[in-house]
Amino acid sequence: MSSILRSARIVRSSFPRYSRALATPAAPGPSASEKSTFAGTLEDGPSLDDFISGSVSERVVLGNTNAPRLPSYLKTSIPTGASFNKIKKDLRGLGLHTVCEEARCPNIGDCWGGKEGESPEDSKRAATATIMLMGDTCTRGCRFCSVKTSRAPLPLDPHEPENTAEAISRWGLGYIVLTSVDRDDIADSGAHHFAETIRKIKQKAPQTLVEALTGDMAGNLDHVSVVAKSGLDVYAHNVETVEALTPFVRDRRATFRQSLKVLERAKREGVRVTKTSMMLGVGENEDQVMGALRELRKVDVDVVTFGQYMRPTKKHMKVDRYVEPAEFDRWKQVAEDMGFLYVASGPLVRSSYKAGEYFIENVLRGKGSEKRFQSLLSQHGAAASKLFG
């Protein structure tokens, strides 16, 4: 037995020994001189008392100092209020999504909270919620949008039209915006699902004005017609930016001209109000914005909104500049002079920002030409009379 053990030790000792190590050698640590230099710098630097007294001569600035700083007028408060809390609770209970949350909109508190200084009932009527249909995952990847993307999102929920209508009738809001992710994976891009939701809402809450903010339906204008003829009050589709920047801002499947055709078809189908939105601060110039406005008037778009592009995350395209409020005011005046029925323009304005207040107060209550106002009011009929009766 002992001879066997001795022979095993001899065989084992005949092989070279190896030690395990990382693929790359560890970086050498700081030398003694470097440690002493660092310690000396700390010793000679400002003390805690210097920081407390504010007498520090030099300050370290973290982050990218070359990027434009967020102006104070773009900072918003934390959303609160009874209307806000009720809408959020009902959304969770019915499993619905809103673009307000998914796109990290800075105005969620203002829109869901209604109108300040009014009675609870009037405030609720002026509140605006933007429901996002067909899930929370988009088949496109626009460079400004924070909604998550996938080539194959989950199937549509067949109960969503009924659940959405039930929630809206429960809230008693005066104005609701329906939008959706793009669903290029579906044959009709979700047009019939969208239209069915609008019809259900009009059945359960006929007093509520409905705006549909749709995608471009992959350029299929017959699918645009399906939504346009569903009984909605406002058809919205966003061009997002000027034509020259569209390939750099939106998904490659979206084009400025295709968006114009969507808005034109909606108007031809008899939609009362068509609407679009543009972001500023993505690199556009004045001539490009003027050109875009002229093209929108050619297809008889009624409402246009301007807002500041705000980068959702560092993965998205950078902000080119922060546009001053005075420039937004100027574009509002320019667009109104060109004949748009209503213009909302400001740093924090979004496509559906306080859409209920803006639409109700400035269209149904008479801003714009008297002739167009009377026409719109007569078309809205029962919806308008119940809101203001």
C-alpha cells in the first residue's frame, strides 16, 4: 500500500504546477509618492468650514458643461390633487395605459388636475387624460420618444374598447384624448380597434368630446378613413418636426408627406377639426418652420401646437437648443395670422396639453372666426349643450 502511495506522489510531482490567474494582469496600484501627493492636496484644500461659509474659491462642476442647461421655466412641480389621484387609481384598476406616463410628460399634473379656481365638477370637466391604446409597446423607434419598442408586441386586448369607455364614463371628463403606439405588426395598424373604442365611448359618455391622435397607419389612407368616420370630434396626427429633419427625428418609416396625406384624408372624410403638433429645439430654422406651416394650411389643418423638445434619456437625440418663451409667442402669432383656427405654443405645450381647456374655451366658446365657430358649435350639438348648458 505504501509503495502505491509513493508511486502516485512520484507521478504527480513529475507534472509542472500551474496557478489560476485572470486573463489580464491587475493594474498597478498608486505608488507611495502618488499617495503622498493626494494626501497633500486634501490637506491643503478647503475645509468643511469653508464649504459651510460659502468661501470656496473654486467649484467642481459635474456633467457635460457644453450642453444647454435646463431653463427654470421648464421645471414643473410634483403632480397632486383629487382629480389626478382618481384618474391614476382608475387606470390601474382597469389595466389601461396613458401616454402621459409612458412618455414622461411634464404636464401630467396640470392636465389630470383640471382647471384651477373652479368648482370640483367644472374642474373635472376641464381635465384632460390621454389614453394610450393597443398596449405600451411600439413597433417603431423614433429618436425622441421614450415609449418602449418591439418588433412583435403583445396581441391586442379585445376588452380594451369596453374598459376604456367604462373608465371615461366613470371619470365624467369633458374631453378625452385617445392615442396609440404604432402597430405595424397588425394588418390594419389597429384602425378598427381604435374606431371601436371611440364608438363605445360615445355610447357610454356622449357628453365627452373625443380627440383621436393616431399614427400614420403605415400610409394606408383607407385605414385613416375608418378612424375618421367613427364619430370622433378631433382627428390629430403629429408631423413632429419640419420636413428636412424628419429622417433624423422620426422612425425611417414615417415621412412628412405621408403625415400630410393622413391629415388631408381625415378632413375629406368630414372630420370637424384636424390637428397636428411640432417640436422646436431639434435643429430647425425659421424658414423650415414657415414652410411646414404653409404645407399644413394647404391641407386645411385647423389646430397646431408648438412645444419644446425635451430629451427623455441619454439614449435619445440631444436637445439642440432651448427655445425662449418669446419665440413661442411669436410662432403663435404667425400661425394665427396664417389662418389656423387655434394655436397653442409654449415651452411645456404638448400635443394634448390641456387639450380640454384649449379646445372647449377657444373653439366651442368662440375664438377664431365667428363663421367657423358657429359651424363647429352647430355640429357638436348635444355634446356642447350638455357641457355648457
